[in-house]
Amino acid sequence: MAKASIVSIGNEILSGQTVDTNAAYLSTKLLAIGIPVVSSYTIGDEIDSIVRTLNLAGNDADLILVTGGLGPTDDDLTRQAFAQLLGTDLQLDNKLLDKIQEFFVSRNRQMPEINRIQAYTPAGAKALPNSLGTAPGIWAELHGKSFIAMPGVPFEMKQMFEESVLPKMAGFSFGNVVVVKKINCFGTGESNIAELLTDLCRRDRNPLINSTVDCGVITLHIVAAAEDKNKAQQMAEKDEHLLRSKLGKLVYGTDDQTLAEVVGRMLAQQKKTISVAESCTGGCLAAMLTDVPGASEYFTHGWVTYSNSAKIDELGVPDELIQKHGSVSSQVAEAMARGAGKRAATHFAIAITGIAGPAGGTEQKPVGLVYICVDSDNHCETKRFIFSHNRASIRHRAAQTALNMLRLKLQI
Amino acid sequence: MAKASIVSIGNEILSGQTVDTNAAYLSTKLLAIGIPVVSSYTIGDEIDSIVRTLNLAGNDADLILVTGGLGPTDDDLTRQAFAQLLGTDLQLDNKLLDKIQEFFVSRNRQMPEINRIQAYTPAGAKALPNSLGTAPGIWAELHGKSFIAMPGVPFEMKQMFEESVLPKMAGFSFGNVVVVKKINCFGTGESNIAELLTDLCRRDRNPLINSTVDCGVITLHIVAAAEDKNKAQQMAEKDEHLLRSKLGKLVYGTDDQTLAEVVGRMLAQQKKTISVAESCTGGCLAAMLTDVPGASEYFTHGWVTYSNSAKIDELGVPDELIQKHGSVSSQVAEAMARGAGKRAATHFAIAITGIAGPAGGTEQKPVGLVYICVDSDNHCETKRFIFSHNRASIRHRAAQTALNMLRLKLQI
């Protein structure tokens, strides 16, 4: 099985001014097609250091993916380092020069002389097109290893990797075609999901099932390898059905879908509208819902009723109810949701009230206590939660959980 | 001047399942005290590979910071690798064992036998206390170089670094005591700030001034080195005055303060209250304001008036105004702010209306066009902006810019 190594070049990464997301992106993409990354190096803009590191990476792996150092300035030295590694010189490629000039012309600018260097490629290496910027990539072969240089700017790198590098990777991954499907879950912990899947998570299984967690969202990656694409696709689909049958309603979506996107799509399809009334989440739920392009189709009104008077004046929550049960109570959550739905005349209304902390907790009502109510014409559901960690995570988890409650309601 | 190298250990980082934020954190902290990171390595959980990489890092630098691989399971091999590097054995440290047992007792659990390994330290090395978890760190000296292992869990690592490592770093940075002050700016670009500072940013200057950028916030790190702390403190303070005099109102705060925190503190001190009315930012501004603990002291009401009818019904924006100027206009922004301030009876009201995209733009009103109004009893200020990049960054920048407008108003 082929192995990969990643080399990230740039003083701005070493100094911590830029977090290197390129390496994680490449690792995920490579793992998904069955190529493990066995080492990753970050170095500054110094030619000797770059050449030495390319050699180290070449000792570790068959495929060496390099990002950064392809810009037009003096501290961009990846081209020169590749030439030194190959023992050749840089050669002007007139076709590349034309393309770079076109890039500037299309933006009504003249190419600065400084960008001319980007049209040079080490003799014997191949240039990779960059449709989003001026820095072409480089693909070089040395002693049976492939050294590939891509720009450091993430969106240029991703475009180049997916367009010019990934399609040629199939040969590296056990000689098989690999298909990956992602299944996103919400509503339980990672260990609980592992228990539900038992043997399916074995490391020697094909398809391989990897899980990752991000803010309560658990993503299962199904990695199917087979001699042809149809077969791999079928294997992945079979596993998707299997996972869905084992996990049921814990599965909310696929690929990079967020809960807000999925809920938004369901609302749009069912031609339903939503309004929200937030206390402790202070706008987080509205912000998640409106983060989705086209949200105006179903989202109309949001209230952040942080003070009691806001709850009373804007949502018509009875003062007595707050006096009797406190503003953090199921009764007030329900009254907030009903008030929002009535004022906004939406099909659904969600209300959240709780104690995000760090102050304000009591023994009976600790920090992390949150009531969430999802109200609709025919049904009103209020749930009590205790979320943990800090203020930010309590707020985030409460908003996500509210979206999940609405999802389950829309799925019925 | 001393140099540092970072080694991150863990299959979960190599596989891209975890983005390595530890390296960026350490780089920033070290740079701030004048120690540049010259290389950074990421490797998997294999002992030979770890030992080889420790040697490589030792060739690059004087200070080698290692994170990860200190857990209790079989794939945690940093302790063993350190012993191999030093040519010694692991020794049981009974004091460490007591501490680990206490950790479990305090959580009403018995220590699993597996955690016993965490009480072992390579002979000749020093253990570093972990107040938040069970994995102690390791500090070893070899050939005049310092090798320091810390846990991979970010909050445990940060705590250990700041408590046990950073205080001992002074000796590494030109043999001097180092004092760092951070100055946060908002309202212009990094290159504009560099122009205003000119010679102050010279790399051979003491104090050294480094700048970092995050979502429009530009942070200047003043790194003052001197023979004693008082002197360094004085130098840093002198530079702080100098920077403040050159940058004026661009400076909004120090250290890790956010715009929302600074604005919140000003509101609390001046006993003023605020309400917000948001369209394109959809709750982001309210979420930022309420992200600050204690925000209920000054923040009372927020409206997310996404639909026109919400603007009309909830904020009293005249329908004719929307018909005449469009909902994205200075007139509607002003009416939203006035309506919010009136309903909420707050001293200040902010309104934001714009086009976050990707759809909805026209030639006259392109994606990124945003009107922000800050209204108070005696003055109403509305500004027009064109923000760039994508939906998320347009929304984020609009909300931050609104906070900054309020800050400038509160500073008068």
C-alpha cells in the first residue's frame, strides 16, 4: 500500500499566524482513498531546509505533497527547491506565461514583472494548471517517488488537488478504486454509536468505517475499495443502508451537511416557516438558521429576549409565569415559543431559555440547564437538558439540539 | 538567539481527523517572547519514528516541544521514546502515582490499572504536573538541548505550558527577561497599520513588534527584552504609548479582549443599554454581544427581522420606505434602529441590513453591500460598506464593524 507525506512551507505557518488547515484537508482526502499519511513537516522559507525536508519526506513515503512557496516574491522558493532536488534548472514555459498574463488581463491589470518567475518549471517536471490564481503547481518524479507542489492558499490548493492530483491517485491506493460516503449523526455520544455499530468498526474491514466528532456532530466515513467503481459504489451504498438501519433517526444527513441546512431543506420542501425566541443562546440559533443561503424562504422572525421585560413585551410571556417558575423553566420556554409563533404567524416556533454561565447557577438550576420548546399548530414539545463545559459550548450545543428537535418533528 | 522546534504526535492528526491547533498556539506564544519556531513535525504513534523525529528536531533547535502520546493506552509512546532518546529506562514515580490516583478519587472513581503507566518517567528527566488530567509532562535535557513533552489535549497542554514551561523560557530568549503586551486594533488593514508604524516593525528592534490578523482584528505583540523585569515592563509600556499615539482610535483593547467585550464593558461602566435589529447578519451581532458573560447587564432586546413584514410589524419600519428605497438601504437601516431603540427603550440601538449572498445581488446593490446604523438619543449615524469574500465573512465582518462603530461612539 502506498504512503504519503505532507510538507507545508511558509514562515507564516511556523510563526503561528496561519493555522495549517491544508495538511488536515489533504490527510482526510488521502485517507478516504486508502492512502495513509505517515509524516507531515512544516518548515520556513529557506531553500536548504526545503530541499532537506523533501528528502526526508521522500524517505518516509511514495507520494510527497507540498503546499506553499509558489508565490512570486523572493521568499517563495519551492520551485528552486524542486529544481535542486531534481538536479536540474528552472525553464521558462511560454504557455504558462501566457496563462498568467491572461489572468491579469481578465482583471484589467497588467502582469507585474515579478510574476514572471511563476512561469518557470524545473526541467523534467510537469506544471499543474491553477484555474484560480497565478501559481501553477509542479509534479516531479524522482527514484520512483512522486513530488507534487501546490499553492499554499487553501482554495487554490483544493481546486488543484481535486482537479489535477486526486484523479491520478487511484493507482496509488492498493490498485483499487475507492468510494467514500459520509453519514452525519446527532443526538448521542461517539462511544454509544461505536456500541451500536460493534463489529462494523473493525480496522481490517472493507469498507472501512472511520468516525470523527465535531461539536456534537458524529460523522461516519464509509471507505469502500474494489476493483471497479461500480462495485465500490455498491459496497458503500450497502453499508450506508446498514448504518442507517442500525442508527435510525440519529442519522441526519450526508457529506458536509449541517443540521441547519438539513432542517432548512425540510422546511422549504414542506413549505413551512419558522420563528425563534432565544434567551441564553442570545442569537446563536437564528445565526445558524440564517447561515444557510436562501434561509429567507422559511425563516422570518427571531427574537433575542434577554431581559424579562423583553419576554413579556415582545412575546407576551405572562409576568406571573416568570415570577412563579423563573425565566429558566419549561413553562416560560413554552410561553416564549407560543408567543413567537403567534406574532410571526409561522408554522413552527422554537424557544430556548437556560443558564449559560459562568455565573447565575444555583443548586436547583445549575449552569448548563436549558429548556427547549418546539411548538407547532398541533403539538408543543418541551425538553430539559443539562449541557456541560463552558458558556460557548453550552450555547452552541443548545442551539444544535433545538435544530435536532425540529428535524425529528419534521421527519415524522 | 534560541530556536524552537515542535513535534506533534498522533495518528488522529496525521489522518486529518484532528486539526493540530497546538502547534499554532505554541508558535504564537514562543514568537511573542522572541523564540522563533524553525520547524514543526507531525508523526504517528510509532516509537522509531518518534525517536528519529526527536533527533531531527534536536538538530534544528535548542528547545523541542512535543505534544501528544502521553495517554495511558498502548499507542501512547512518547514516554518510551524519551527514555530511548536519553538511553535510560522508565522509572515509577510514587508521587506521580499518588496524584493520578487522587485525580480518580476526586471523581469518585477507582484508577484503572492501565493509567499506572502514566506515573513512569524516564530516569534523569523531570515530570511536569498536569492539574487538569492524568498525563504528567516530561522535561529532559540532552546535549544542551531541552526536550519537553506535554499532553495532546489542547486545554491540558495550554495549562501545562503556561504554568510549568513558559515561566522557564525567559532564559532561552536572549538570556533576558521578556515582557509581552498585546494591542488589538480594528478598522483598517494590516498593511495600513504597517505603514503607520514604519520603522517600529524592524526585525532587529527591541522591543520587537509582531503583528497577527484574525477576522479583521489586527493584534500587535510588543516583545520587550531586558536584564530585569522592571526594565522590560517599562520598555513595553513606553512602546504601548507610542503605538497608541500613532494608531489612535484604531486601538480597541489589549490581550485577548474581543470587540464585544470592550463594548460591553464600556456600556456597563457608562450604565447604558443596547438593543439590536438585524437582517442580513441574522443574529450574529446579538450572539457576539451575548457571548460575553454578564451581558444581561446592558443587552436587553434583539430582533432578527429577516422578512419585510417582520421589519414592519416588529420594528415599525414604514412599508412605503421599503417600497421606495428597498429593504437594503440607509433609510431602512435607520428606521430599524429607531424602531428597536424605541420598543426596547435602550440608550443605543444598532441595525444592520445588507446582502450576504451568494444570491440576491444586483449591479446597483451587489453582494456584500451592508448598511449599519447606530442610533442614540442625540445622534443617528448610518454608514454604507461593501464587504467581500463569502456569506460567512460578510456576516461576521458586518457584525464586528457594527460593534466598532458603537465603540467609537462610546469613546467620545
